Amino acid sequence: MEEATRYIALLRGVNISGKNKVPMAELKKAFEELGFGAVKTYLNSGNVIFSSDEENIGGLTDRIETTIKKWFGLDIPVFVISKEDLEDILQHAPDWWDDENKEIYDNLIFIMPPATFAEVRDEIGEPREGLEKIQDYKEAVFWSFSRKDYQKTNWWRETASANISGKLTIRTANTVRKINGM
């Protein structure tokens, strides 16, 4: 028998300052009810690790989004990736990303299909020289910026703007590494 694939579902914009409340224990139940195995959640920001025999990411994503709508009454975009693909992304991290420098904040941006990096980059523009760096790989963007000057960065402001934020979900380097190790 084929072993089930480990997946990670990243919910966009849940439990942020009292908005889009999704209790993780309930979310775990919802995923179990979908027939997924070995369901775990991490932090309150909507990170779910689970197993499924389903191989169609689009189909999985649709089922999860529909279930969240049914259980919580929320239209939450969900980014689904296999653990194998996430590991591949992390193995392609640039040297400057997630190093020991505490002055720098390292994030991984996941681009929600059907959006592409080219579209996102066209909308946001170039990173501000000396304040932030980006590098794309597959459906992810490694993004690091200066903690003290984050307001001056181009990507900080733009990734939060209404027309682009729906196409992205962002996690810190620590969160991504932790999820990947679960």
C-alpha cells in the first residue's frame, strides 16, 4: 500500500487581532472529519500538518477551503504544499536567509495559485536596496528585511496592501522550519 503523503496547509489571515477566529482544536477536528490522518496544528496562525492519499493539490485545497467555510463561516484562502516540496524549497534557501543575524527578520512568502511570482513582483516592485532582499524559488519567496527599518521597506507595505495580500501567505523562517520538522 502506498504511504500517505504528508501535507502542510497554511491558512491565510486567521486569528489576527480578533479577526477570522479559528480555534486550532476545532480546525484539527475539521481536518480529521475530512478523513485526513495524523493531523497536527502549530501555533495559532493556521498551520496544519496532515496526511492524505489525495495527490491533487487543487482538489485538496478546495476541500479544505469548503470545510473551513462550513465549520467557521469564513472564506479563508489556504495554501497547501507537500512536506517534500517544502523541504525542497528550504534546501534552496539563499545563504543570506535565516542566518544568525538578529537584526534581520527572515520570512517565507507563499504565493497562492493561480498567482505567480512574476505577477507579485510586478505589483510590488523591487525590494529596497540595503533594507530587504528577496529571492524566489518555485511558489515561494525568501524575504529578509531589517527589523528596525521595516516600515521603509517596499515589500512590507505592499504585501499588506489589499490587492496583493490575498495572493500571499507569509510565515517566519522559524515557523517554517518547525512545521517542516513535525
